[in-house]
Amino acid sequence: MNTDPATLPECHEGPEAAAHFDSEVRFLLSVPRPLIERRERAYRKKVDANPSRRGPKRKSAVVAE
């Protein structure tokens, strides 16, 4: 392991370090709503295509537009 102080990343300490960490984690874990909805639609389409699926079947959605 390289412990040379010249090559180590810059370390943050104190309350600003917690705020920085929190903002970075929120950024990494946040997923846009349209992406979640698109993934859910794809999952439902895949699940509904399975004819031997257990449990009650979903009714097909009819969009009247």
C-alpha cells in the first residue's frame, strides 16, 4: 500500500466533510423519476408476458385517447 503523503487524495475533515459526503451519496443514489417509470414499465411487460405466472393476472390496460 502506498502511504506517500504526496500521492494520497486530499482529505476533508469537520462538518463540511459530512456535508460533502452527504451530497455525493445523494447524487450517486438519486435516480430520475422517468427512468424509474421506464424500468417499471419494462419489468411489467416482461412479467405479464409469462403465461405460467403465479397469482392473479393483471388486466390489460386500455388507453382511450
